[in-house]
Amino acid sequence: MKIEVKSKKGLSTILSVVVDKKTIQLKMNERLSELQKEVALKGFRPGKVPSSVIKSQFGKSVYGEVIDKVLRETSSKAISEKKLRVAGQPKIDLKQFGEGKDLNYELMIDCLPSFKLNSLENVKAKEYKVKIEKKIIENKLLELAQQNKQFVENKENEKSKISDQITFDYEATVNGEKFEGSEGKGVQIELGKNLFLKGFDEQLVGVKKGETKLVNAVLPANHPKKELANKETKFECKIINIKKPVETSIDENFAKMMGAKDISDLKNLIEKQISSQYSQALNSITKKEILDQIEKIHEIELPKNLVDQEIDLMTKNLKPEEKEKHKTNNEKLAKSRIKLGLILNEIGEKNDLKVTDDEIRNEIQKQIKGMPGQEKMVLDYYQKNPGASQSLKGSLYEEKIINLIKTKINLSSKEIETKEAEKIIADFNKPNIDMLHSPKTKSSKKDKVKSKKISKK
């Protein structure tokens, strides 16, 4: 095999590759021999089909298969031999091929740029530690108590009221006719939440256990059966049970019910949860502050094909007119992403950073523990989606790089209260408000951070 650099301009390199016909013929013969053992043709015993017969019947497809394999192997070898750092998929231009001929092709390659990492000592950033006020913790405790309120059965003949929990069976009809799904058993709703059908709850106020109540309601517009959408429906409801809410005591039993050892432990868990949510938002701001400065102190020529690929990825769900309208901004964002990706990867490689399989497994276990009751779903997701584990590995790798960068820059720390944290997050989001009214690209998800002052989880 002969490999020559035909041209080199900027980040683009063209290699000329020639594979002699003897090599091609040798590989053809090897493949034909393999087929001789595999192919079964009428009139011949298994494994005894002459190679000439196989060639006459399968020659063209075998040649195509061999050439495809040779192209993969030799192009990879050519890139390795010339020590090129490839950006994206190289293009192949066949110049000469055919049985009995040398294979001659050109390999057009966009290369990753070589650049020097600049010192990070002048990069400045601030990290925040949020102090969670007692009032916020107390409010969260009340919220948890409200979400986990207890119910006791009504007294005999006591009528239902808003906030009561009511259990009933029903039979429904549209124009006097039953329909699929027109019966329900043991349906349980909390009156006043209006989670069943609009106007349904109010009509069950004032009923007693054992009573039958006729309720009129309209089926939703998005009903699975289109013919039933927006139809007036009569529900004959038999009241099975009625329970009224009782005030939940925020005591040791409540704490244990919520998975804590005692009230003090529950408060600590709440504080950690809220603090963690603020930290996620504020860490995103710190990270962007660092990356913006790192990007500015590096000048890097970018491979055009990588920029084009990133733009295509960002705008794949946009209409042509929207792509054109935001063309300049999309190109700027794509270049920023590619540039930062190159810089971070270079830092990771220079410092021999790696993510181990154990670290990936530990992170998955952490996610599983953070989603009680959904452990199997999380585990299945990673087991059935190899790309998810690869994406997680990428996130962990980036996190390692960012943590390393923080040790090399001028990083200060400041403790703040939630009010100041809210202001910092709001001020950061101001420049991104316009994105809410423009076509959504990855930027709107990446740049905007959310405050999670009161978690509903």
C-alpha cells in the first residue's frame, strides 16, 4: 500500500492511497474459499462447489464486499500512519477500481487543530454556598404534611365536604348508551382538586356513604375515543366510602413516615435537598462564568465540518425560515461549543483524566437512590439504552475536568442566603428571556438555569 499526502491546506488534508491488485486478488481468493465451505448449490455436495462456479455466481458481490473491507482497513491505517487527528467522518473519492486493477482512492480529511493550552491563573470565578433559612425549612415541612395528609372515616350519615376523600363505583352513559370504559370500580378522588372531570367534584359535595348520586359531566376533548370527545355524559355514582382529612401532626411518627430518624433528621434532609437544588443552579452559573473566560483566552481554528454538523444537530427541528433567521447566532453558538469541547478534551487528555466503570455504576446507583419507588425503571433505562451510559460517562468526564480547572484558577467562595441566590439566578437568566420567545435550540436548555426554591418532590 502506498500513502502520499496529496495536499494540505489549513485543517484539510488529502491523502492519496494505492492498494495493489495482488493484495485485492489475495483477499478475493480468501473470501471465495470461505464461501466454498459455506455455499450449498444444487448438483454439488456441501463444501465441494468449485471456486470458479462460486466466482461466476457471486463474483461481483464478493468484489464489492472485499473493496468495502479494504477501504475501511487501509483508510484507518493511512490515518494512523500519518498521525492525523480526524475531525468527523473522512470522505473517500474512488479514482480507480475494478477486478484486475489497483485500487486508487483519495481520502479527504478534516483534522482537529493543534493548539497550546494557555495558563488559567488569570481566570476568576465565584462559588456560592447557600444558607437555608429556618422559615423555608418550616414551610417545606408544612407542605410535606399537606401532601401526606391522613384521612379518617366520616360518621354515619355525615355528608361529604370539599377536601374529603370519596370512594365510589360508577356507570356512565352517553345519550343513554354505555361505551367502552363506561364503568369504574373503587374510584377515589379528593373533592376540590378537580382531577377527574371538570365540575365533577362539586356535584359529589353533600352525599352520604351508601347513597347513589347522578352526576352530569363533559368528557374531555382529548378523549382516546374521538367519537366521545366533548360528549355530555351521565355518571351514576354509588358512594362506597367517605373520609375527611385530619391535621397531620409534624412529629416523630411523621418524620419516620417520611424516611427520617426523627424531626431533627427530617429537617436536615430538607435543608440538604433545598441546598442541593440551589447549588445545581448556582454551579451552572459558576461553570458558565469559567468557560466563557477559558474560551476567550484561546484562539483555535475550527474544522468546518464539525461546525456544520453541530449547526445541523441544533437546528434539525427548525423550519428553513427559522434556521435562516437565527443563522448567525446558531453559527456563533456552534463554534463556541466546538471550541470549548476541544479545550476541555485537551485538558482532560493532558491530565490523563478518565472515568471508570465503577464511577459510572456508582452514579447510576446514586440516581436510583434519588428516585424511590422507581428503581427498576432507572436500572432498565440504562440497561436497555447503551447510549445513556455513554452520555453519563461524558457528563462525569466533563465534571472531572471542571473540578480540575477550579483548582487551577482564582476561585473565591461566598456564603449567601436564599434571597440573594434568587437574585443571582434571576440576573443570570435575564439575557436568556428572549430565548423563550424564539425557536428552541439546545442553547435555551443549556444556558437558562432554574431556581428550585420550594421543591414539589
